[in-house]
Amino acid sequence: APSPPGRRGRTALEEVVEEVFTIVEDQPEFPGGMAAFYKYVGDNMDYPSQARRMGIEGRVYVQFVVDKDGTVTEVTAVKGIGAGCDEEAERVLRQAPKFKPGKQRGRAVKVRMVLPIIFKLSN
């Protein structure tokens, strides 16, 4: 059967879109490692007042892409706990310093990552 019209143009466009990897030889790295990442999150996160009032705690899983230059883009809470925590986790990640970019075969590539941001009330 002949391919539907307009099909060929779409393929050319898809080749322009850069591949985003989920598994790479060298994962993106936060400057100073994961301990430094969670310190950054802790220092910059404002516990949402609604969540604090309601006693909401838990993990917000945030998906994002580390670009070839290390910039954090496409930040989305993929599994959240609500009460403003999801938005706060996204905000903190959007403002994160650049990561060391991920590499595949020695060259920098875009990498999609998911990390848990933990909201814990201190008594």
C-alpha cells in the first residue's frame, strides 16, 4: 500500500529533533555529586505553607532533561503529593545550576532524568 500523503516530510523533521537519552555511558552529574544536589534542594526549597498546614510529606518525582551544555530543561513533576509541593520541586529544579552534561561515546548528549525531591516536616 502507498504511504499516506505528508508522511515523507514528517520523517525529515524527526531527524532534526535531537535524540534525548535515558541511559548513557556517563550520566549527567550535579557539581559536587548527589549530596551537593540534595543540599542545594534543601537550601533553596520553601516548604509550601498549605502542605505545612496540612502536614503533607513525601516524595515528588521530578523529570527533567539535562541539555548538552548542562542546562536543566523540560522540568515536570511526574508523580507528586500536591498542596504546592509539586510546583515547588519544579521551581527549585528549574533554577538549579548547570549539571555536568551526560555523555555518549565521548560526546555531550541530552539526557532525561527523574529524581525524587523529598518533603519532610521538621517537628
